[in-house]
Amino acid sequence: MGLLHAFFYIIPGVFVVVGVLGMVRTLKRSSQISRAWRHGRTAEARCLRSYTTTSGGSGDTSVTTTLHHVFEFTTAEGRTVRINESDGRSTVVEGDFVTVYYLPENPEGATAQPPAQGRLAVGTGCTVAFLVVVIGFAVAFMIGAHFLFSDTGTGPEPGAVDWTP
């Protein structure tokens, strides 16, 4: 197998690994937020900073803007925690106070999103479904490449000269 053939396995393999890691991260964060809403504690947090980041925009691609907030709160144990959360509410500005939900064993994983189990489930489901499709296409591509490059036994021997017109 040559280097060119290896790329037909390596590149889709990278997509599979990134897709699986993305699913693990998505499911872990979703579980963390859900547990914080159901079993966690609440605290009053102050918005220290609000900022946006942009991505895309090169060539003909669209620009995506993400709103971030930096919150600071004190846990029930008296520990001061600062979190940076993306995709927050646009109505929260610097200096506002919001309720954060956190697990006592992991206050750094707090969220300022108001409880919305259905919305969380739909968002998580859509993200996981997208990643499953990406992984599926990558695996199908690798299988197709395997069949394309495999010796089916119907052609001439490798290196043999085919004299048929």
C-alpha cells in the first residue's frame, strides 16, 4: 500500500476520531449541565465581562458570532469561582447579576443558562446526530477506498503487462 492509499484511510480516520471526541465532549457537558440544574446548588453571580468572538468569513463563507460572558460567584463553601460561558443570553450585560447552577464537586462547570431540559436534549441530540453522520460518511469512505484499492482477482497480476486492446 502506497502513501497515497494511506491518505484515504488516515484523513477519514481523523474525522472519525474528531467526531467521537466531539460526541464525548458534547454528552459530558450536557450531562454536567443537566445534573447541575436538577441536583446542584445555585448562587448569585455577577457578569464581569461580555464579549464576542467571530469565525468564518473568508471567501464566500458566512461569519458566525458567538457571545461569551465571564461570571464570578461564591460557592456555599466560600470559594470564589470565575467561569467563561459561551452562547449566553444577549440581554445580560457587564455588571448584571444572574443565577448560576453548579455541582459542589465541580463549581468550574457551572452554567448561567436557565433550566430548559427539553432545549438541552434537542441541542444535544442534533449535535450527536450531526457527528454520527460525519462519522458514518468517513467510515463509508474508508470502506469504499478499501474496496477500490483491494485486489479483486479479476485483473492482471500486479506489474504484469496487459496486452489486450
